[in-house]
Amino acid sequence: MREVAEFLAMLRGESYERFAEQTTANFARLFPLAHLQR
């Protein structure tokens, strides 16, 4: 899964870290009852 996220981040011209932060924030916003482990 990480390779896919790295590829998508590259296509968007973003760092992997920034892309991961954005997608995690989007998930938390869409599924507020989910418990995220970091």
C-alpha cells in the first residue's frame, strides 16, 4: 500500500509524508468513530 501512496504523491507533486497526513485526516473526518492507531 505504501508504494501506491508514494506513487500517487509523486503524481501530485507532493511528499509522501504530506500525502499520508492528508489521507489520514480525510479518513478521520469521514469516519469519526474509527480509532486510529499511530
